[in-house]
Amino acid sequence: MANIDRIVSVQIALNTAGISKEGFSTLLIVGESTNALARVSSYTSSVQMTNDGYKETDPLYLMAVDFFSQIPHPNVLKVGRRQVDTVQITTKNVLAEGGVYSLSVTSASATNTYTYTVQNGDGSAEILGGLETAMASDPVVTAVYADDALTLTNQVAGTAFVVKVDKNLTKTDGASSETIAETMTACVAYDSDFYGIALASRTDADILAMAQWAEANEKLYGTCVSGSDVLDGADNTDIASQLMLNNYYRTFCFYHEDTADYPEVAVMSRCFTAVPGSETWANKRLSGVKVDPLTETQFVVLRNKNVNTFERFRNLSLTQTGKVSAGEWIDVIRFRDWLAEEIKVNVLNVIVNNEKVPYTDSGIAIIEGAIRQSLRQGQVNGGIAPVEYDENGDKNLGYTVEVPLASNISANQKASRILTDVKFTARLAGAIHVVEIRGQLTYENLLVGGN
């Protein structure tokens, strides 16, 4: 039988390639941990972190609790692991003779579990010393008992390992052995799909290092500051002032005295549920975070340093200010990043999914259409103002787009196949945070004409 393709041949190309978009609703919390081998782990509840070995007092766990306490909150929280090369084990409960203690050490190749059964009832010395002996040949860590603690030291610094202990032992991770930049480089290489960052450490050096990294890598970093030096209006040496003086547009900080609270995590959890452009970061209610009883003078000092606060207003607790350290609104930074990504992806889509975009007026119009599509979506989101009218009825556009005519582009420029002089201007919708109302009371009649 003859093949019908001889008469009618049909081949259908799929010009449906989609370009992945960076997300602007994913938060990465970063801290020391020996609870996972992966550089970045994903969780949908704080219970999952408990199952992975996090204690209820661990900073990363406390951050997760503040994240999942917000209603609504994003579905997934990511945890970035800072490399740790030492771990201390202590006894939480001292068992009687016959009691059994166990711990395990996991590397990329294997898991080794060690146990010790109490024999003499000599307390911590016997228990931890017994575990030291049991771990003498461990291929990953070196175990040394001294000063009522069993210290496990990584035999190959910088390699990942996991330590898990039973309920009668307590594990304390040591300080990280790498810089903030090294941690973030490793995290991004493993999983770069995040926008917000929060750091467990609140030391000045780590805060400044993360602020510098976030600025260079187009992420949004939230942190927390406290102390009398921050509340000093005359001093500019505190960490909040340093962030402001460095004009960090991608770092925002809260003032908060309780070190077990992470308002920066809570507010990102709350605001990341909104599409970029539809939210403001001021006047937000946060669950599970204490308020700071600030005086008006203290609030003014903090506001002048572009520091955000969480305060009580009658029966409501609300965030105040909503700015990054450089003084811009947090929501504007997030919307700007979203819009840039939207335009990049939409323009790339039309270039990829067309056999050719010609260097003609019609081809330029295709590029213009992709840009306009992004700006229209920005209006739908609420970040770009709609068309409005002034008192004379003149139209006030939400955005304009300018593209060159093909006839005005030189042959040399066309030969390069690079389109330049494409411009747009968009009018931000902004947000109302404060309302000032002036009225008056009178005995005079307020008559109006009418039927």
C-alpha cells in the first residue's frame, strides 16, 4: 500500500517552549546544621524539621515556626545549611544501670550507629566515655570526651555529615567553618530557586556580609537588630545605621528585643503569599511574634534609620514603616525584580518560539507586544497604576513603551542583530500607609440647594 505521505505530508512543530521564571515567593533560611547532607532542604511543616533532628531551641527551627505560624503562608520553606565541622554531645538524661544511649553518624557513603549500655552508673563520664570508645573507628568523625562533653570533629573539613542522637542526649552544632559568601555559593549551586533570605546569625559581621551578598545577587534579605545603640539617635555606628549608610536596597531590618522571635521571617512569610505589586509590608499583623513597647521617640529614631518595627495599636499588633535600609519601600523592590524577570522571560519566549523575529517594524512590534504584556500584568497585580484622568479630563497613562522604527536603525546595527533603544516608563501605584484627616465642627447651617 502506498504511503499517503507521498501526497500529503504533515509535520507539526511545537513552538510551545516555556522559559522557567524565578519565583518571588520562596524563602531560604540559612544557619548551621548537621541535620541534613543536602545544602538546601525543603519543608512544608515544622514537624518535618523535628523529625529531621532539629531541637525546639534551634534557631532554624524557631525561624520555621514563625514562618508556618502566619496565615496564610507559602507552602514550602527552604533551609540552607552552613557547613559545620564540630559537634558537641552532652547527656540530657542520666539513665540507671542498663539504660541505653545511641547516636549515628551519616556521610554520603554510609550510616554508622553507636550505642552504649550503662554499667556502673557513673553518670555522664561513663556514658560519654563509653560512646567515645565505641566510636574509635568511625570513618567520618573523631570522637574525644573532655569537660563533660563528647566532641565530634570532622575528619575531612568541609564535607557534609549528619549526626543524630536519641532523646537522652543533646547535640549542639559548632560554629560554621565557612564565610557567608561560601555558604551562599554552595546553596545556590544546589538550589537557586529562592528570593527571600533570612539568616540565623545576627552578628554584625554576618549581617553585613549577607547584605553585601544579597545586593550583588538580586535577593531580598531580612534581618533583625536590637540594643540600646540602635535606639541612639545621635550614633551612626550601630548595625542599622551601617546598613543605611551603605545604601543596601535589598536588605530590610526589624528592631526586636526577643532573640527567639524572627519578625523578618514572619513578615516574608505573610507578604510572599501576595503576588508582587499587590502588597505592602507595613500595617501587617504577624502571628507568634511579640511586640516591642517602643516610645514615640524611639520609633522616630528607628524610622530615621529605616528600621521596621512591630508594635501594639490598641487591640492590634502591626508592622510599621515597610522599608529597606536604603529607604525604598520593600514592596517596590520586590515588584521591580518581578517586573524585570517578567519582561525578560516574555521577550525570550517570543524569540525562542518564533522561527525568526525579523529586524523589521513587524518584528520590533512582536518585542514591543511582549513588553506590553508584562506591563499589563503589572497593572493587574496592582504594582503599576491604571489609566487615570486629571481634573481637565486629560488621560494619565499607567505606562508607555517606546521602540524605534526599523527605517531609523543603521545597517551596521541591524547586522549586529541586537535591538537597542527599547524603552518603557511605568507609573507606580504606590500604597496608602497613613491617612491625615482634618475636619471642623460648627454651629453654622450647612445648607445645599436642591429640589
